[in-house]
Amino acid sequence: MHFRLIHKLTDNSEYLCSEKNCGRSYLSINSFKKHFKTHNEKSDSESTLSNTEIVDKSEGGNNQLNLSSYEKVGSARYKDKKILDQSCVEDLAEVENFNNLIKNQVTVLITKLYSKMTLPRILVQDIINDFESCFVLPLEDIKNKINSSEFSNGNEKVMVLEMCNSLQNIFSEVSSEYLRFKFLEKSEKFLQPEEVTIGHHININNSNALKTKDIQFQFIPLRHTLKCFFQMEKVLDICVEYEKNLRLEQNYFSNIIQGSLWKSKRPNTDDLVFPLLIYFDEFEVGNPLGSHSGINKLGAVYASVPLIPLEFQSKLSSIFLCMLFHSMDIKAFGNTILFSRLVDELNFLSTEGITIEFGNTKTKLKFQLILLQGDNLGLHMLLGFSQSFSSNFFCRFCRVHRDVSLKSAKINADERRTKENYEADLSLNNVSLTGIKESCIFNNVNNYHIMDNSYCDLMHDLLEGVCKYTFGLILHELIVSKKYISFDLFNLKFKYFNYGVESKNQPPLISLDNIKNKQIRLSASEVLCLTRYFGVILGPFIPKNNIYWKLYQLLHEIVSISTSFELDKEIVNYLEKKIIEHHKLFLRLNDIPRFTPKFHFLLHLPSIILQTGPPVHLWTMRYESKHKELKSNANVVSSRTNICKTLAIKSQLKACELYISGRGLESKISTGKSENFPDIIVSSIKERTKILLVENNFLINISRVPSVTYRGVKFQKGNIILVSVKDNYSPIFGMIEEIFFNGKQNIAFIFKNMQTITFDRHLMSYKVMPLSDINLITTNCLPYRYPLLYTIMNESEKYVTLRYSAILTNKTIYRC
């Protein structure tokens, strides 16, 4: 650093050693430092940096610099060491604590730098070099000042100088990426991905010689990932407590462990066993329409644990990367070769498990695979079914023929697939007669069989499937055929409608050509937003009892129930009736009287819910977001030599930052700029508000905030919240007037009451009337998790729209 800063040397400089009987030269400062240490070990008295010459080759090699100016620095450092050796320093412990503090801060720094998915790893080296430059010269001046000053206690001087030396060498252990990785591996929080060889291919090198190259995929052992995650403070305790609460509730489905599938899968043992979900999907790291599309298409396998509470389960840090490979390798080598390592890992977790250590206590934790997740194509690839959805038997749930399924709105229970008929079909070895392409490697996982894999994805089957086709039919009828509303007015309504709390998911304008073709091109979140609020946007223009509007109302109910967080058997039976009713009406109204395969898959959803709980907790939306992390890193990395390894290492580094920080499952409450009140009796608080705060004992370290984020959901002034449901199933809403936050981490909403007049089924919203009186409710008493959309059509017509239909209140499922 001295050479670079003081003597302005570059990478083109040459370092000449002038020690006795040595004339070696070096082109790298690191190589010279290693060489100089050999002289220093032989004789400290003879070896000094003043005998070193540097030639700057960038200026023709004529400029020789004698580093006598460094001699003072070196001698001061050695002098300090002699003092330290000769004295019995009582403050060594303090110096050691200081060094440990530095080490911890350096660890936090490098893990934070590496965790940024948009920051290439090569830039981390530049940042560390710049940080080091900031320390060297200023600390050298400080040391010179200390050496020239008088200390009453010589030991204190030595201690301060040693601290300065520590700061000067703050990055000595992490000066290169190799050292940084070794440094992180010592913490046991970072594990580099395993490179598993599955085959070979022959390349021609630059010398036109044949060279064998290994074909590998990146594998991250789940035993290490899960151990690091559940060993963070309170993580295991929170999950165990969450499981106990779920088991106490027997009437409602809010998690997969409450369904019949986990009850049949859970081993009969006293060991702690958690269910495990495995997700597979493919994604393109480059331009999917570019010249290299398909070459760098990757397959990713993620794992997640459904017993992580909901507010943390949706975080991307709770989804763990397990495998990363090129998609073309599946076709080349097959599922058996590619996923054998994963099957072995799943069997280890179910039999041996992992040991979680907290001090002197050890807890054995096992994991049982319960579901394989993915879109239809990915699941059929994993499970060994036909990947062509135009084949005779395309359904993985039943053996109905394609010609029958595309015109039938019901499921024939006699045609459901079972383990027995699966084995019989497999023995036929005829995909056109059975729909089964090959035996599934995952049947080798302990206590798992693909016939128990009851999984239907809402994102692909409902939002990107049934909803798109249904809206295409509805919009064509309302705008093109019947012309209840003009195309221009339709776009104006969609463009300027106030989506409020869901403005981020606002659907874009739909072209007239797409409407004429009965196709809409929207993302899953945009379709969900459109389904929820289509009624209040276009309802006033559509005549009541319109048959196509009836189709929308059925779709709205299906989406609202399917995306509910809590369900029971009664509402699942109701959902089944609505799906059948919707399919029959769609078949009657559509010019081409047939379904696509996604309509058929949706018919299986009610029975799947009884086995695995609310499907919204298992949809692939969050996994798709996990892809974005890897894609963002791939976009800033220019090399594609081994893109799987590059992305796997980056993912591990990001996970390492979480494990080292120990944040775990912290439930943080973030607020806007707060206004503190040392005394509750202040003029800025209304008298009625003071009374409510006093009645609810909400007076400790109280502050008023404009917004608050609670359990991942943001609330702010003006939001509409559901505060209760009356005995006659009439909901009571409120508009947030003020938000208070106290020292006990409690949040109180002062809200203005709203009178619920009626439920307008035509608009699929509640007609309300604001009242003048106010009331108070705390966040832990809210029966509904999200703020709601408030629509003002005119002075006398105001509506509130719910986001999902099933509300758990007073042990009653409420259907809106």
C-alpha cells in the first residue's frame, strides 16, 4: 500500500531485490513480499526495506526509487514489538477484544458486500482495496504522533500502537477472494457448492487437441443450509410454537400440516419432524429472444419449510437454493442421474436429520418430503408424466381421456390415479395409453410416492390460465359484441381508476386486437388485481343479470376463496360447486365448446385443498421471485463460462450474510417519521382520542406515526380496515385516522367508523357510509390482514372491496 500511495507504482512496476547475493526481480508486489520475508527470517538486522529498489516499467525503467522513507515506518513498527516483548502488558486482553471487534466488523462488511446480488464479486476486491487505502496513511500519521508524545504509562502507548497496527492490517486476512472464502468457511456459515459430475463431453482446445471436459451441476447440501437456518436464535422455537398452535385448531385449514396428507405422512415417532417442500423450475439468465436463448437456460431446485410462520415464509431468505444446472442436461442424462444426489440428501434428512445446538442442549430435527412443486411442465418432467398436454392422458391426477376432459365439468372419482393403477400403467411402458413416460426417481425417497403429490398451482392454473381465458371471453362480449362500453372509455376507466393499496399491481392497458382475439396478456399479480376490482371498475356500465357478468361473478368467488388464508370443509364444498358452475357456463358461452388442460386441473383443486390446506400458501409466486435474485446477478456478470457455479456461490454468500447476522425470524415493525409525546395531555391530540388511549392503557412511550409496516403489510392514514364482523355476518369497516406506536411494540389505529349498508353482488363490493364517531383497535385484534380498497363513485355511493373471501372470526368461516 505504501508503494502504491507514496511512490505511485502500478501493476507495470518491477521490484528489484538488493539484498546481499540476491538480485531477483518481481513483477508483482505480493510475490516480492513473500520473497522479502525469506530474507527477514534469516536476519532482521541485515534485512531492511531500504535495500529494495523499484523500477517503474511504465516510464521506461529509468526511474529508480530508494525506499529510505519507509525505513522509519518499519523501524517504528519493530521497536513497538520489542517493547511489547520486553514488558508484561496487562492490557493484552483489551487489545484482543479490540482485534475481535475488528474481525467481527470485517466479517459483517464482506458478507454484506457479497450479499448484494447486483454487485459482481470482482468489484468486492476493488471496494476492499479502497477501504484499505483509507486506513493506511491516516493511521501512519496517528502512530507518528503517538511515538512523539509522552505517555504516563508506557503500556498504554504500546496498546494504542498495537490497535493502530490492527486497523492498518484490518483486511490482511481477507485481502483476496480465496482468503475471504476461507475466512467465511471458518465460521461454518458458508459452504461452497459441491460440483457433482454426471457425464463428460469432448472439446477441441486451442491446439486442436481433443480434451475431455466434465459435465457438472451445482449442489448445495440441505443439511448444511437447514442447520445454519434453524440454529439462528429463536428460529426453531418459533417454528415449534407455530406447529403447536396449528395442531390445536382442528376445524380449519391454514397450513399443510392440517391436511390429510401430512397426517398420513408424518412418521410415528417422538422425534421432531418438519415437512419439506421441493420446487423445480427452469429460467433463462439471458435474453429469451436473443441468439443465445436456450443455451444458458438453467434448472433450479429450491427447498422450503411450511412450518415457518406466514409473515416470514414469504421472505426470499426462507427459500433455499439446493441445485442449479443447465436445462439441456436433463434431456441428455435423464432425471435418475441428475436427481440421485438430491434423493440421497432427502433420505438422509428423513432418517438421520440434523442436530441443532444451543449451548449445552442439542435437538434432533428431521425433515420429510411432502410435496414436489412447480408449474405443470416442470412437475410432469420431475414425476415422469407426459410433457405434452395434447396427449391422450395428460392429467397427473386422473386417467381421463383428453377428449372427455376437455368437455367435462366434473371429475369421475373412479378414474383417479392410485398407487396400484400407477404400477400397472408403468408396466405397460406405453405413454400414449397411460400418460406415464418413466418411473419417477423420487419414489425412492423414504415415505413418499408421486401418487400422493397433490399439488395444483394457483398462479399458473388459475391466474395465468382460467382467468385469462375467462376475461378474454367477457371483454370480447362486453366491448366488441354488445358494446356496453366503448374501447376508449374502457381504457380510460382502467388507466385512471384509483387502485389505492394495490397500485403496484395495476394492470396495463389491453389492446383492442387482444380483446378481439379473446386474449389478455397480463402477469399473474395483474390478473389477480383485475379479478378483485373488475366489478367496481366496469360494474356501473353493465346491465344486471347479464350472463357474461354472471361468469365474472363466479370467477371472482373462485379466486377469492382460493386465495384465502383460512378454509374449512364447508367452504371447500362450496368452492367445488362454484368451479363446476363456472366451467359449465364457460363451455356454453364459448364459441369453441372445449376447455384447455388448466380448466381440468382446476377441477381437482377442492380435493387437493383437503389434503394440503389453502393453496395460496403453496403457490409458485414467491419461487418466481427467487428466480429474480439469480437473474439479477447473471445480468451483471459478463462471463458464462460456468454460470451455474457463479450463481450458486453468490446465492451461498447471500445466505451466509443472513446466518452471520443472526436476524433469523425477527418481526420488525417499521414506521414513518414519528411524533413523540412525553406527556399524553397535549393539545395536538383530540379529546376523544385521549380517552380511547387511556381506556386501552396505550400510554407508555407513545408516539404518533403516519404509517407502519406490521408483519410485512403497510398501513397508513386513510386506509380502510376490517375491524369486526357482526353476528349477522355483516362486516364493520373503519378508516384509519391516526396511528399510535408505544414502547411495548404495540400499534393502535384510531379509525372512523363506517356503516355497512349492503353487499352489492353486481359490483362484488360492500356499499358503506362513513360515520363521524371514532374508535380504537390494535393490530393483534385485526381479523383481516390487509388494508382494503375504498372506491368513491359519487357522493352517495362508496364501496369497500375485500381481497379474499374467507375470514376467520369467532370460529366461523365468513363468506363474502
